[in-house]
Amino acid sequence: MNLRAQLVIEDLQGRLKSAPALLSKKEKALLGRYSKKVKVGALEIGVLYGGSSSIITKFLPSGVMLTAIDPFTANGKYIHGDLGCATYFVEKYGDIKKIKFVKDYSYRAVKSWKKPIDFLFIDGHHSYQASKDDFCSWSPFLVQGGFLLIHDSNKSYFDNDLTNLNGFDGPTRVCNEIKERRSEFVLLESLDSMNVFQKIKNRANNEKYGNRKKGI
Ligand SMILES: C[S@@+](CC[C@H](N)C(=O)[O-])C[C@H]1O[C@@H](n2cnc3c(N)ncnc32)[C@H](O)[C@@H]1O
């Protein structure tokens, strides 16, 4: 880690009692509650500085791992992760033994993924296409009873666009489409900008959904 990053971290450390995460207090508590329930494996898309990864690893039962995927590289104007910061913060506030960072884009990492998971936290690129691809490509790995958490997915028409407090169009549209079209998922709770679903059955191969070119 370079000196500048070190100074930024030390400055943040003085002001923060936990790793920086783009999550509300209630969302942090929710993340902890669901992390405690994981038995098979947890997967996170979108690490940033390791704030959410710290919480998840802190509460995961022992012996259970979090795979945390982020390209950790600048991608146009979009906010991007920092592996040095994430490692530092997970060491300090989470449990570094329970995490495997994957430096890649979620849509590439999924091509070689084979393991079942029972916790999937989607908080990567927030465009509709990327959120939809994350849901469609990763949710088949969720076992029955597994949890799907989608951040920034409660945008309402009344939100002030400048704050984005409750979410963005992409993840919000994906959540609405899951509620409408994916009977294998039930909504367990919706808190601030987070929606939590549980997979209650596996999807039958012949199950058809709305116009798949337009929606999920
Ligand atoms: C909103 S931030 C994640 C915040 C983090 N979960 C937290 O609460 O502390 C979004 C992250 O997604 C990452 N990202 C963007 N596109 C991605 C992709 N296709 N796959 C995985 N991560 C991606 C960015 O690099 C950025 O770090």
C-alpha cells in the first residue's frame, strides 16, 4: 500500500469506528444477522473498501468462507474498489481468515464458478443490465433456503436524485422483476435500500418468465 493510501486510512481510522461502507446502520445490522445464518458459503459482488466484507466475515460462523469479487480497478467514472484498503479493513474489523478476494468482474468470475452458496450479496455495478446479469448468472448457485441480498434496490419515484439514499434504477428494477416473475424467491424483508429474498425452491427447467429480452 502506498503512503497516500496509508495516510487516508489513518485519517479515516481516527474518525471511524468501523470500516467505511456505503451502508446505513440498519443495513449493517441486517448484513450481520444474515451472515450468522450462512452454512454453505457466502458470495459478495462489489467490495469497494471492504466495509461490507468486514461485517460479513465478522459474523460468518467459523469454517464458512466469503468469496468477495471486485475488479479493484478504475472503470470509467464509476466508483471502484481498492484491494489494499479492503485487506486492511477486513484484517482490522472483520476476519481475514474467512475471506477470499477475487480480483475480477462478476460476469467473468461466474464462468468458472462451480460451488453452491447460501448467501449472495449483490452490490457491484448498479446499471440495470449489470444488476440483472448478476442476478441471472449467480442466483442459480444459491441452494434452496439460501439468502439473496440486493443493495440500493428501493429507489422510489419520490427520491431526490441527488441523494440516491434508497437506491438506483437498475437494482430497484431487478428487485421488482424478481417479486413479479420469480416465484422461487420470496421477499423476507426490505430495509432502507436493501431487499432480502429467500430461495424457497429450485427453478424448474421449463419455467417461463416474461419477455426475457426485456426483463429477468
Ligand atoms: C457500491 S460499491 C460496493 C460497496 C460495498 N459493498 C460496501 O458496502 O462497502 C460497488 C463496487 O462494485 C465494484 N464493481 C463494479 N463493477 C463490478 C463487477 N462487474 N463485478 C464486481 N464488482 C464490480 C466496484 O469496483 C465497486 O467497488
